Amino acid sequence: MHLHGKIRITLHYLLTLALILPALFFSSCSRVQPTAPQKPPFPIVTTDNLFAVDCLDRQHTWIVGFNSVIVCTADGGKTWEFQKSGVENNLCAVSFVTPAVGWISGREGLMLHTTDGGKTWARQKTGVTNHLFTLTFVDERNGWAAGDFGTIIHTSDGGTTWVSQGSGEDKIYNSIFFADQNNGWVVGETSLIYHTTDGGKTWQKQECREMIPVVDKTQWETPTPSLYSVWFVDPQHGWASGMDSTIIATEDGGTIWKKLKNPAEERKLTLYKIVAREGNLWAVGQKGTYIHSADSGRTWELHADATNTKFWLRDMDFCDGLNGWAVGSRGTIIKTEDGGKTWNMLSGIPVKHKGNL
């Protein structure tokens, strides 16, 4: 064969490959394209750990948590909106006094404020860099926040200025609650309880003697369990909850605190939140634990499977005696409309769902 004939065959072969290879390449790519991921068989609003919820009324609820997440609903949970915090801090607490006016506290002294229902959030100067784990407002002007290293701060002008009211002790304050502008309580680690009757200008220590372990000289000293939540319905009647499924109550503003027996004590789990409305008490905590009292704490019922989750529930709020919310780990959001008899999971990984029944 002549040389020019060999060249023609080679060129023909190369041209054929140039036409076939792209077709093979693109057809093979189309065959290996991944299919769209299937939606989980249960509802998910967010997968972030949620730390706090504020149920202002039946329609308006705000929820905050890790990774600066803020989600809210204006229709009782039918639809959800993510709001932009403008920060990267973990958010620890939320308090709204109207559908428009609210605050969020968080790590490293963070305080956010909104006057338009959370469409925009503005940062306020708190004057502290300690974490602010808990927050409460009684009206549009008067509010308090507390956190680690004995931090308590107060505003009387809606957060334009914040002043320190804390002791600076090396203690973590987990929860703060004010029944009005003057009477407030803060609880925290090692069962500490402080009470004020002058809006936080001065604080007096209280204690529940029944929480102090009795040991003799041959035993190691046992630390008292930390308290994580406190709630009052008026300046006299209040409750607190914490580690080892502890619940304590007072009928005289905290002069005397007494332990209340409850069915969760056998589990020795932490009850992170306690709420009181219209004679009812609800408490939630680790491993989806949920207990309820219909007689102000005299008797309790443990509802083992009512929350349909084994993840921790960190916060809870009720806007009345029927409508309430609880939030926690891995985006868990549950809601009740019948006073806690039944709970509906709006977000999270349920123990039981339609796919595994």
C-alpha cells in the first residue's frame, strides 16, 4: 500500500473516533447522573439544635438555636420563615412582648432586637462578653438576661442601654424569670437560687434544704443538682426544675422551697424546662422526657411516648392552658393544642412515623 493511502486510512480512523467518543462520553455521563434525593418520611423545618422557643400567642412563635438559626411562624406552624440574624453566634434565648417587638440573647454577650417581627434584627451593646443563656422581658422597656460567671444585665429602655446587676461569681445562671418589674428569680448550677424584690438592684440567696445531700464524715461530699429552669405565676407561687428530674416549689416567694415527687425521678434525667399555666404544669428534658401536672404540682403523670422523640427537649412554652411548643435536638419541634395530652411533631426525627408503623 502506498504511503498516502495509509495516511488516508489513519485520518479516516481519527475522524471516526472524534465523532464517536464525545457521544459515548456524554451518554455515559447522563447514565450516571445521581437521582434527586428522596424527601425524608417525616417533616423537617431545620436540622440545627434548637435551644429556645417563645410562644407569644396561638399564631406567633419564634424559635432559635445553634448556627444563629431563627425560625418563626405566624400561622400556628402551618408555614415557617427563616429570619436572618446577621451574626454567627449560637442563639440561646428569645423573648417577644408583641408580634413586632422582641429580643434574642446568645453567646459572647450577644443581644439582638427587632421592632418588625424579625424581618430585621439589630445588635444591642450589652457591655459584657460572657454568654447570655437566658432572657426575659415583662414589657417593651424592662428586661433581664443572665449567663455564665454570675452575669445578670438589665435594661429599662428596651435595650438601648444595659446595666450590670450580677455578682460576677464563678457560677452559671441557667434561667431568669420576672413575675413583674420588681420580683424576679435566677437559678443555676449547684442548686443556686437568687431572688430580688427591687428589679434586680439587690439579690438575696434562697435555698431548698431538701436538695442538700446528707453525708457523714466517711462519705465524699456530693454536689447538689443544678437547676435549669424557674417559672412563677405570681410573686408567691413558683417552681424550678433541673438535674436528677428535680422539681421544687414555693408558695411564699421562695422563703421556703420544697421538693415535689414526680415519676421522672427514677430516670435521673435533667428536666430542662418547667412551665405553668392555668393550674397546669409541664416539664420536658433529656431523652424526650415529658411530665404533666393538672393540680399545680401535687400529682404528676409521666407520658413516656407522648413526645415521639428520644432526643433532648431543651425548651418549652405555652401561650395559654392548651397551646404549647417544645423544641430541642436535631431540629425537633413539637406542638400541642390540647394542653399536652397529645403532641404533634412538626420537625425532627420521630420514634414512630407512618413509614415504620
